[in-house]
Amino acid sequence: MTAEETAEETAEETAQVSAQGRAVGTPSPRVDGRAKVTGSAAYAYDRPVDDPVYAHPLQATIARGRVIAIDTVAAAGVDGVLAVVTHRDAARLADTEDAELSVLQSDAVAFRGQFIGVVLGETPEIARYAAGLVRVEYEEEPHDTELRADRTDLYRPERVNEGFATDTDEGDVDAAMEAAAVTVDQIYTTPMEHNNPMEPHTTVAVWDPGGGFLGDARLSLFDSTQSVHAVRSTLARVFGLRPDQVRVMSPYVGGGFGSKGMPHAHNVLAVLGARAVPGRPVKLALTRHQMFSLAGHRTPTIQRVRLGADEGGRLTAVAHEAVEHTSRIKEYAEQTAAGTRMMYAAPNRRTAHRLAALDVPVPSWMRAPGEAPGFFGLEVAMDELAVACGLDPVELRVRNEPEVDPESGRPWSGRHLVRCLREGAVRFGWEGRPAVPGTRREGRELVGLGVASSTYPYYRIPGSRAVVAYDGRGRYTVRIGAADIGTGAWTVLTQIAADALGCPLGAVSVEIGDSDLPRATVAGGSSGTASWGSTIVAACRAFRHAYGEDPPRGAEAGGEMPRDPDAKRFSMHSFGAQFAEVRVDADTGEIRVPRMLGVFSVGRVINPRTARSQFIGGMTMGLSMALHERSVLDHRTGHVINHDFAEYHIATSADVMDVDAVWLDEEDVHAGPLGARGIGEIGIVGAPAAIANAVHNATGIRVRDLPITPDLLLH
Amino acid sequence: MIPFEYLRAGDPAEAVAAVAGRPGAAFLGGGTNLVDHMKLGVARPDLLVDVSRLPLDRVEETGSGLRIGAAVRNSDLAAHPLVRERYPVLARALLSGASGQLRNAATTAGNLLQRTRCPYFQDVTTPCNKRDPGSGCSAIGGYTRYHAILGASEHCVAVHPSDMAVAMLALDAVVIVLGPAGERALPLADLHRLPGDTPQRDTVLEHGELITAVELPDLPFARRSAYRKVRDRVSYSFALVSVAACLDLDGGAVRDVRLALGGVAHKPWRAALAEEALLGATVTEEAFRRAAEAELAAARPLHGNEFKVPMVRNAIVATLRDLAEEGR
Ligand SMILES: Cc1cc2nc3c(=O)[nH]c(=O)nc-3n(C[C@H](O)[C@H](O)[C@H](O)COP(=O)(O)OP(=O)(O)OC[C@H]3O[C@@H](n4cnc5c(N)ncnc54)[C@H](O)[C@@H]3O)c2cc1C
Ligand code: SF4
């Protein structure tokens, strides 16, 4: 293919849909809204099935060692118990490469709470009661769950999450720090946190053995997942089935925040249970307690951030080194410092990630993995630098705005951070901010304002396919195995399809959440709308190309996600500026956040209603991260001891006051046919730092460890 | 299913007889604490005697004060006009607890007898002397943010979690108890115990003793009273520390005062030493601070909850200061 042909194809593939757009850009109500508010939306566990069996897991009560005896006699003898499955009798898995999914395959215990069996009963109560009768003996080995930066066994992972390089080093940071007029060198920490979507992880699994020969078996699941196709392909591999033997359905999902982005051990456990009672649907819902050891979590981080600058606040050195944990049985390396690589202009830059492999459950994705914890460290450090230089923190950031991506040298597809900062400063009343920390007092409250930058990469994941069909009576059906985890994706995809077909919104139905639909990539990395949306645009264009404006009944055409040639030529990221006001009770240190404002630059906004909900939802989660969330790992037992909603605090409605989000009116002409870069995660990034910086402005106390609790601000 | 029997008692005497006659039996109020414990395996009663629908659901004037039926729901008590008018500290304490849904279900007696929220107590996979006597105390050396600074023992460092009880203690409440041998009146101050070496016993009640009512004596100056709850989030969280106070001023001096603390001990804590220091004192922040410090001299914080000492001190000062300002 010649260069000219490539350019032509690119132009066609990435032609923006804006020209004929009618639905895109409007605040369409959610297509699934009515079903959800009336309670008729059937989530995985709600699906009516005939003759269900209920599974209750058995969990290890040691953090490391082996099961040497397991007495299931009493449990098995309970009326209504159908089977008790343990490592002794569970079906052997075809693929045990992924240790998290290698469930009941040996007597080894790698973390406290790990599955060591499952009880199957006629009712949930019977299964739970019988599970309590199982007696287990262990051979316990010493365990270690404590992350510290001075551990001697920290190691350098090969790569970090999303395939980023583990370390980067440009110029000479040490020399630049030495020579710098102003420096910041501090340690920032973020705690272990749990995703805690409202809907727990649930699966209903049916094993149909067919003729008894594995090649005839059929496995179907109703599952609460961010990716039906990932669950299908993974379970097929683990159980030695062809993908076409497995069907996964997930029409409604009550949140995931990354914890449902990939199958976890409970999926395998449910299928092992289903194999023990062939033909009967096995229902498994993790309890809230169980979710704290089995559904992923955000690693704690210890971050050293060093900044060097001249008197004017121009950065000469940026170093961000993160220490984090992973589980001993499976590596997950959070990309905590990766966002720092492209954020500010500085000739000398270094980032590094080191891991401790501990006897903890397997960490995983949690909303904005990498950026969310990493921008606490970086953006609080920037605030400290502003104080050290005597500069306004907005101005400091403006002065360090890079013209091109400092890491790759590529031009930006659209970097409007400065506009976000300036726009936000005006809207928020930034000029009224107390110049000297701890000096504004209203009644018994100390008042302060803070700011932080946000960013999130533009991800578009290839591999999706969509099919458009026409019924001959004015209705189009678009099929793609995408997931709406509460984000509004279903609605947005319907808008995109309507515009791409040039028909009214009401003439299109989009089908999602079923692995029998054309394959789709995960609802993760804020990539769904861009990936599936551009795929749908391609399918709709193929459809019109084949059938024109007057298609016959039964007309059908498909399309794949178009390639993204600009992704290699441009550095593509979303940006934002977050502002927070805090009020700290001078007597008790209690913290209120009466106002938050986020100004975002994310390319085109497809649906202002659902977009706003994503932004303020992310900011609220950032508030919760700033002030509340902390999984307390008791290193003596090796488990999270505050494992319920009374003890693991998430911001309540009363904690969330005025949270507002606005966005620049723009489109990113390089971001595929939609010009949209993704909005699901950026709202949480920077919000904790904005609050921490506001706390400093209010009190003069610099908190470098999350969460910021009243005891830290007591006088 | 975990087997247990259920009985809806027809009258208080029947309830007492049913529980007293069976070691594994328990009274059931709103169930917001007990039923959770049954699900968690913390409590395993074999008979539940439901007392939530006994005719103990009225708030009545007694001539010398108020009589609150044991089955009165927390939300009804908080909204009662006489409570709001005469004992605002109690209404505020109730409304600062739990959530609207829980308060609609929770009863007065159940609230007094709710058990500690110590996370180790609620997690049957960890040792706990209160749940399993002699097994050890996991909180010591562990997560102690919500634990005691006063009156604890080496066997247990848990706190009593109720907000309502702290306010009632400041109001000199008396608990009416019906047992197999008849009725007795017990000052609320004597109901809850310190842990000592028997932390499994939260109160002095014998098995089968039913709380039928709580009586609040007339305390005119309680009209100027306040409840201050310091917590990690604004709603739906237990107190880190809390202060219930009633203040009577005579010009610039303290004529009378009632002060009780929550979140600091195995029982709602009457701050008698602070009260003593305040009587007759001139109303100044300094006097309030000295009184708080007198009470806290005995504080023995744990590793991890040292902050509670200054937090209680500041909360006492702030509560008294606000009440004094209200009076000006
Ligand atoms: C998530 C959550 C948050 C909460 N937050 C708070 C808070 O912030 N502040 C606060 O104060 N509370 C809080 N609570 C606790 C709540 O106040 C108690 O659960 C409630 O008051 C208990 O009342 P109940 O009627 O439901 O008691 P039950 O659960 O029915 O009973 C509790 C105990 O009392 C016994 N009992 C009941 N009635 C009688 C009787 N008449 N005589 C003798 N014994 C009896 C029972 O046998 C049982 O042992 C919270 C609870 C939850 C679940
Ligand atoms: S403090 Fe008391 S309730 Fe908590 S673990 Fe120790 S003994 Fe048990």
C-alpha cells in the first residue's frame, strides 16, 4: 500500500460523524433507565432459572500454608446439601497458568480468604449453614503482608499494567536536583482500597454435559462482568472447551470500577460447582465480606516524588518512584508513576516501579489504575513546590506546560490543560483563595481552596465487531457484545448508531451483553465508547455502502473497529483541572468539602447527561479516596479487618455536597470518527490531591498519606 | 438453614419466662444488631423471643419526668415533641446514629444492649475474649482506631457504640427491668460494665431479664443540652468520640452540669471528674479545658488511638463553649 492510499483510507475511516450528527451531543435519557428505576432490569443473579442450586464458598482462614485435612461429612449430611466440592474432588482444570483462576486444584493456600471449597445446597441458607459445619486443618506457614519501602525483596517487574515500561530515565535527575534553586523531596502514600461496586460479583452457571464427552459439553453463564467475551475466552481455556461451547450473558451490571474487568476465581468456582450438579443452574453471589479477598483491589502505594525547579518554578527535574504490592501467586504491577512521564516539561525525568510479592489476594484494576494513586503524589508535590516558590499553584502548572509530549516527543492531539485551569479558576473564584495557609477562619471553621491537574490516556482497543440488521419496517438492530456497567454506554452507542445510520434515535435498538453477539473488548480503560462506537460507525457505514438509504428486509452488514493511524503520530490524552474547597473544624479536625469543580478536556462529549454523571461520579470517588477509603490489612492475620460497609467507609450522600463538572466544547480530530477520548476515569484523577491541597491551604498542615482523617488535623 | 425457633411474646411476663427458661434463648427487638450477628455467626440463639411488638411502645409523662417504652423505635423517640423540647441532647444523639432505615427498626432497649462494633468481635475467624472467652484479644496490637482509652483491661479494649445511651446517661436515666423474680429499677450508670476479666458480659443483666422501659427524671436545665459526635464521615458512622452535655449557668458561673462521653470506654462514660471540676467554675474555655483534662488524666490510649485524648478534650470544650454561648 502506498503512502497516498493509506492517507486516503485514513481520511475515510476517521471522517468525523459530526456533520450529520443529530443524536450525538444531546442529553438523551438512558435507554435502560426505566428498567432500572422500576426494578425490572434483571441483573445476573436475578435471572429466573429453573431448579437453581445455591453455592456458598469455603475460604481459607490462614494466609499461607496448606490444607491438611478437611472434614465435610457433617456438611454433606445436611438435608438439602447436594455436594461439597474441595480440592480433593474438584474437576481438574485444563489450564492452570493463571494462579488466581487455578481454583481447588491443590491443597496450597496463598492468601487468607482464598477458596478452599464450595457447598452446593437447595437454598442459600442451607448452603451457608452447611459451609459453617466444614472443619479444616491447616499446616500454617509464616506469612508476610506488609508493604514497606525498605524491604530488601522489592523487585523490578518486567513491565507494568497496560504494557508501560517499568522504569524511565532521561537526563540526570540527581545532578539537576543538586543544582536546583528549589526542591521538593517527599514520600506520599495511598492505602489498599477495594472497588466495592454496589452489585456484588455474581454468576449463574449451567453445565450441560451433552453426551458426556467434553467436546459436547455446553457451559452457559449469567455473569456480572465488564466483558462477556473475556469471561468466555478465559473460562473456555481454563476448562478446555472451545469458545463456541461457552455462552456468557450480562445484560445489566451494577458497577464494576475495574473489578469485573476480567474473570476472577468465583467464576471458576461457580463452574466447578455446576459440573458437580450437571444440568442445574448454580447461583453464586459473593458476600460483601468475600469481595474483600476475591475480587481484586487497588494496591497500596509508597511514592517518592522529587521535583527540582528554578526560582520561577520552572521544573528542571521530576522523579517519581513507586513501591507497591502484588500477590505472590500472580503479578499485577500498577503503573503508578506512568502518568508523570508526559505531564510536565522538565529536561531531567525519572520514573520507577518496584514490587513486593506478598501473601495477599490478587490486586487488580480499580478506577484509573496508575493515575488515581500516582496523581495524589505528583499533584501534592506540585502544590508543595508552588508554596516553596511562592507561586500560585495554577500559575506553576501553566509555567510547566510542555509543548510536545516530553516522553515521546510527539505533538499533542489536543492538550488543553491550561484552558481547563484558567476556566476553572474563574468559575471557582480562585482569586479569593487565602494566599497564606491557615489564615481564613469563618466561625469555628478553617477554610481553604486547592487545585490539582488530571489526566487520562486515550485508549482504543482493537478487536471489536458490530453487525447492523434491518427489519424492513423502519427498525435497525445493532449487535455488539459490549457492556454497560452503569456508565451510559448503551445509550451512547444507540446515539452513535442513529447518527451513523442517519435515522432517528427511536429507530435503533442496540443489543449488548451477550457473548453470542459479535465480539467486543472490555469496558475498561475508559475505552468503551471510542472502541465500540467507532466499530458501530464502521458497521453502519458498511451497511449504507451495501444497501443505500432504502435497505431491504433482512439486510445485514458488519464492520470491525477501524485502525487508528493517528495514535502513532500524536500523543493523545484527556486533561482536567480539579478545584476543591474544604472546611476543617478547628476543634475536632472534621473535614467537609462544600464545593468541588472539575473542568475537563476529553474531546467530543457524546451525551452531556451521562458524561456529567461519569465526571461527578469519578470526582465523588476521588473525594471518598481523599477522606475515607482504606482497607485495613491486619498483618498478623493477613486479611482486611474492616470488610463491610459499616467499617470500610465510602463517602455517603451527606459527605458529598456541591460537586460540579463542566467541559470544553471541542472535538479531538485525531481521536477516531467520534473525536471522543473517553471519560470514565479522569474524574477520580487529581481529586484527592485537590482536596489534600485545600486542606493545606485551610490549616497549614500538609497531609501526605491518604486518607485524610480528622485525627491528622487536630490541634 | 441455621435452625432456631421464633416466638412472639404476648406480654412481658411470658417473654421473660420464655427466655429465662432456656439458656440459648434471646430477646429480639428490631433485630438490626442481633440478626446481623446471627448471619455472621457471632450469636447463635436457638430461640428468638420477639419483644418488639409488646405494648411497650409509648412515651409517657410520669409527673417527675418521661417514661420511654422499651419497644419505642429510635426514630419515633427522636421525633417526639417532649423529647425535642425537654431533652434535645437525646434527640440529637439518636439522629446522629445509624441511618434512617435502621432507626425506624431499632428499639430503645435494643439500642442500649447493642454490642460492640469491634471488628474482631464481629469476625469469627479471629480470637476475641468477648465472643469466645479466653481466646485472646485481637484488637490489642491490631486495629484500634475505634477502641477504648478509659476503663479498658488487658482482656478487652472495646467500646460501647451507642449514641443514645450516652445522652441518656447524661440525663441520669433509670432502666426498668423485669426478671423472673419481679421488677427492679437500675440506674443506667450501673447497667453497663467495664470489661475486667469477663468481657463477655456487657451488662449486669441476668439471662432472662427484660428491659421494659427507660425513665428520664425531670431535669429542667437539660433544655439547654447538646450532643457532639466526632466521626470519620458525616453520616452512617460510629463515633470516634462523642460528648453529651447539659449546662446550667448562673451568670458567669456553672451552676450545674451533666457530661457523658461516648466512644471512649466499654460503657457510656459519665465524666464525673469533669463535672466536679466544673461546678461553680467561671465560664471560660480554660475552665472547660481543665475539667476535660481532669477527666482524661486516667486515659490510657492504645497504639493507634492516641488521638482520642486531644479529640475528646477539644470536643468537651467545644460542646460546653457552644452551650454557654447559646445561653448568652
Ligand atoms: C450499619 C450500622 C450503623 C449503625 N450506626 C450506629 C450509630 O452511629 N450509633 C448508634 O448508636 N448505633 C448505630 N447502629 C446500631 C443500632 O443503633 C443498633 O443496631 C440498634 O439500636 C439495636 O436495636 P434493635 O432493636 O434492632 O436491637 P436487636 O438487634 O433486636 O437487639 C440487640 C440486643 O438487645 C437485646 N434486646 C432487645 N430488646 C431487649 C429488651 N427489651 N430487653 C432485654 N434485651 C433486649 C437483644 O437480645 C440483643 O442482644 C448501627 C447499626 C448498623 C447496622
Ligand atoms: S477488644 Fe474486646 S471485643 Fe475486641 S477483640 Fe478484644 S476482646 Fe474482643
